[in-house]
Amino acid sequence: VQLQASGGGLVQAGGSLRLSCAASGRTFSRYIMGWFRQAPGKEREYVAAINLSGQSTYYTDSVKGRFTVSRDNAKNTVYLQMTSLKPEDTAVYHCAADGPTTGYYTESYLSRLQSQYHYWGQGTEVTVSS
């Protein structure tokens, strides 16, 4: 699967952005999807993930209540809606996929998937000004 992220930009603190990640191929619904970010000089951070159906999601603590991950399997796209943005959210955001697979994956499983994503898209840059 090939992934193409978009939607980044410059926004003021408190603002919102929606990132999109479009996937190629016919089996998008069989891939667990994740979002990562990497700020300058920092390690890559696992931000959010969503299971095959979209019924289970995972968020790192720093974005809980502010970010929402969703997917539209008919459009082969996963989204990351970001609200109440903070300067510390500034980073390059990447989408990633793990699969193809089947089954139901819980939040607990998604939280442990950080190092298992096999497919990566190019990043989209998000800058939050104070």
C-alpha cells in the first residue's frame, strides 16, 4: 500500500487542522492505520491509531481530547482532526499502515503497535505559532 499525507500548514495556537492520508490499493480496509509525528531534534512519537473498522482508536496522552482519528474505507483515507493546537504539536506528521490483516483490534493492542508499522507515507508539516 502507498500512502500520501496532506493537510499540514501553519496555524495559530488554539486553531485546528485536519490531516488526510490517502492510500492506494483495494485492501485499505485490511490495514490498521497510524499517525506519527517528529519534531525537530526529537524522537518520532506515536500519536494515534485506528483499527480496521474504525471502532477502536488509540491516542497518546498529550493529544487525548484534542485529536480525533477516523477513516473512510470507501475513500481509502484516514484522517487526523486536530483541535486546540499547541506550539508543542509542531512537527512533521506521518501516516503509516500495518497489514493486510483481519480481525478486531482493541485500543490496548493498537497502543503496542508502535514498532510494527510496515508502510509509511511522506510527512506533512504542521507548525503551530504561539
